[in-house]
Amino acid sequence: MKSPAALGAAFCLTVGALSAARGDERPYVPDISTFMQIGGAYPAGITWDGQTVFFTSSMSGAYQVYRLTPEGWPYQLSMFPDGIDYFRPSYGGDRAIVGASEGGSEQSQIYLMDTQTGRLEQLTGFENVQVGNVLWAPDDRRIYYRSNQENGRDFCIYRMDLESRASEPIFGGQEEVRGYNVIADVSGDGRWMIIDHRTSNTNSNLYLLDLASGGYRPLTRDDRDVRYVSPWMMPDGRTIWLVCNDNPERISRVARMTVDSPEVTFVDDGWIDPRWEVSGIGFSRDYRYMYAHVNEEGYLRLRMREVATGEVLPAPPLEGMVDWAEFDRRADVLIGFSGPTRASDVWHWSPSTGRLRQLTFAAYAGIDRELFSEPRLIHYPSFDGLRIPAFLYLPRDYREGEPIPFILHAHGGPEGQFQPYFRRNIQYLLLNGYGLLAPNPRGSSGYGHHYMSLDDYRKREDSLRDYRAAVDWLVERGFTKPGQLAIRGGSYGGYVVLGMITSYPELFAAAVSDVGIANFETFLRNTRPYRRALREAEYGPLSDVEFLRSISPIHRADRIRTPLLVVHGANDPRVPVDEARQIIRAIKSQGGQVDSLIFLDEGHGAAKRANTIAEYRKQVAFFDQYLR
């Protein structure tokens, strides 16, 4: 058997020999299956003494959790067949709660883990019930979680004693607070819990629960849609820091409030540029330091400071996506860092000494990272003059004015935002001569409440017109031409794909819809009950069937002329697989061109390595067939 070094050398010789033999200007590019094995690491926790670091990675084929040993070697703690959904270490760090589900169902159950050995004990075993949003009590004797076990629809909050394993509901059973409840914070003294009661993706209310008496009261009161994010109770038991968009600009910013008043005071002291949205905040365990994640038109930056004095701490010298942070007792910070050309890794930053250390090292499957390309942030005008931000990806050897095959990428949500994380398949496409444009059309998050609400309900198809304007922008500037354009998208982006090829039948030469919505009426009826109310608030109520039918691509399927690839998971709890089967049947009945890939062991998107390889291999072959 050859050593890893010998195998690596053989691979390099093969790559070089092939490139030389072919005489290509463009470097040899391995198969998409190789690209899909590039894997990074994501921080999952650090103990207060700073000695133990946890992270998750898909290096074994599905997301599992690891512990870094003192020597820096990753010790694998979990081996669930379908990977884990989440990992929550205790305050002491010796135990953790792991959430895991099967086949992409998202019906997570919880397990108690010994973080030294990985030994597991299952704590819940419900069928068709989702258990999650786990927080530990500060004494590590109890956990809190949310579950829809009562009726499959409403999320109540539960408390479990880890000695007796007994659990009890503590919030959410009362009629006024039934619905979508999320545990936002447990105070450092273990007395209070803040609960985020969401009525839509743009509106929520905060409640304060006394964990001793069980009494609760509302903390917020407003007469319009307001989002309250990342509330943290301070040690005085009175002050709450949070992120809120209840201001004239409707931009999410850092704010403070008290338990005695619903009034919110924004912290406008120059710490964060007011042009940008704040996506979340956090505090050190002793509440001496805080951080904020700032969304600068898709790029995530980390800002830190001392709470009492407001003194700003130096940010890590990293340009890209810093999307996770946790302090230890020395005020050092564990962070997650990635970028368009760099897979995610775990880093350690010491603001006091300026020392930055990389703790994990992504595996690039023998591919030179120097070949990857950075996107360019651009803005283009839509039909009504609205400026739409987008990320433009071009091959490294692109010649200005030369039309090339181009893919328009539609993100999910719809309140999602395309952000320039490392995307293996995009870099593969670029190295094979494709361009890609990823807009953030009206309705996207990250640009304030007003922008995010521009596609609500009856304005749904205005966002499709933003995608049409993106195509016009590309063609007018010579990046591509008719016959060389494709569109792809997942989840809500899958609806965008179907909406575009029914609204503009001659625009695209190929289209890929991944777990997309074809029929809003059946989607809302068949999605999991706990999701329905939030989705109706966005797309329109089931009581307005006429409107839902008017925006559903299934009722315009006879207009489809574009060859379509449909990808879906049979166990999808969000967008049921019947959405895929409806559009496939409709196109076939019209004699249209449609291919499909239905994974029997996946849910809302492929997660297993073998399936992701199969999916993107098929996508690449599909684009090559119709765009070359």
C-alpha cells in the first residue's frame, strides 16, 4: 500500500502530465466529485478555561463533532449515520447535548454526550417531533429546550432535570403565547429566561419568564413589525442588550432596554457604522466583553468591546466571513473564518497580545487554492430603479467583453441573503469557464426591513423582475448572450427558477430547481404544521387561494420551454417532495424536457457526501449539455 505522501505525489504528477499533454491554457481541473470532498471545520464551543475546543466538520462524509486534543489532533466524538444537527456543550464542558435526526427529516432528538469519550445517552425518542434550541442551566443540572410534541404545530418550552431525566413544560401552553417560541437567553444566575415569540419572519415579541415561579410577562410592545434578536440579560437582572430594527431607518442595530419598560435605546456611539445591519451580539460568560457580527453588504465582520468602558478591542486581521465568536476567561476569542476562496476553519484570537492562531486546517482534496477566484460586489438597476446588490463571479482568465456561459443563482429564504462564503461547486464552474451572478433581490435580508418587505404577499413577483433585470445587465455588458444562460436555485430559490422559466420562457437555455416550490397552495397545506403560519405570513394565507394559484408556476407549466433538472429529497419537511413530482408530471404531460434526481434518504437538500457528489455531477453534465 502506498503512503499518503506517495499517493499525493502521484496525483500531482498526473495533474501536471495531463495539463502538459493537452496543452491547455487553463490548468487541469479535477472532476466535480473531487471538489465536493473539500471540507472545512466550524467552531462549536470553547471551555471557559480556554483549554478545550469543539468543532464540527463533514470530513467523514456527514457533519460530526470533534474535540481538539492538547496536541491539536481532532478526536471524533460522534458517529451518527446522518450526522448531527447541533451541539451544545455544558458550562463545565464535560458534557454536551447533541441533536440528531435521520434521513434529512429534521425531527431532531437529543442525546447527552460525555465530551471526553463521546459516550451517548438518548434523552428523547419522539416520532415526528422536533426537539431543539437547547440551552443549559448555569449549574449544568438542567437543560431547557423547545419541542412541538404537544400537537406537532406549536413549540412549547420544556425543562429537563438531568439527574432524574424528568421533563416538564414551562412556557407556551397558554393561548396568548402558542405558536413559534424560541429560547433566547437564560440569565447568568439561572433565574430568568427570555423567550422570542415569533409571529412571522419579520415580527417577534419578547417575554420574560421567571424560572422559579413560572410567571411570565411581555417585555416588548409595538404596533408594527419589529424583530428583536440576540437579547441578553445582564447581571443586574434588569438591563437587556439586544439587536432591534425599531428605528426610523428600520436597520437592525445594537440596543438596550430594561425589564420595566418596552422602550428601546439604540447604542449610537460610533462603535458600529450605522449603514450596516447587525446580525447578532454575544457576551463573555462574566459579561465583561461583548461582540457584534456586522453585515457589510454580505460580508460578516466581528466587532468587540469592553462593556463597562466601551473600549473597543482589536478585531482579528482577517478579511472575509467571521461568522462565529466565543470568549474564554482571558478574553481570547474562538472564531469561525472563511471566505470566497477559503473553506471554513477554526481560529483563536487574542486581542490583548495580537496573537492569531489557526486551529484547524481545511482539506482541499489536492486542489490548489490559488486557482480559486474572488467575486466582485456590483449593483444593477431593476425595473423601478431600485439598485440590486449582487456578487459577480468570473473565471480567472476571463477576457473583458467575451460572452461566456453564465449561471444566474437564486438564493433561498426568501429572506435569505447570498453571502460570499466558500462554495466548492462555484469554484469548479469558474475553473471550467462558467461565470455566475448571485443577486440579493428585494426581499433579501441584510439591507433593512424596508428592502426585505418589498416582495411580501402580493408583491411576490416583483422579485422575479429583479432577476430579469440581472440577465439584462449581464447581456448588455457582454458577459454572456442568449443561448448561454442558465438559472439555478434551492428552496425558495427553486421557486424563483420555476417562476422565471414560466414568466420568461425564452430567456434561459437550462434551469435547475433544487427542493423548490411549484404550487404555493399545496406547499402551504403540506409543509410541516409548525412552519405553516410563518410561511403564510410571507407568501399569503391559504384563505386567499386565488392569489396563491396566480403566483404558482404549476399553473403556467404549459409555458415552459427551458430544459429543467429537478432535485429533491423524499423526506423534505419544509418543501414536500410532491412539489417536485407535480412539476415533473406537468412538464412531461406537455412533452417538455425534464430530468430529475430524487434522493430517498435526504430532506431539504442533499447532505451526505455520496449524494452531493451525485447531485453536482448531474448539474455539471446538465449545464455542459445545454450551454456549451
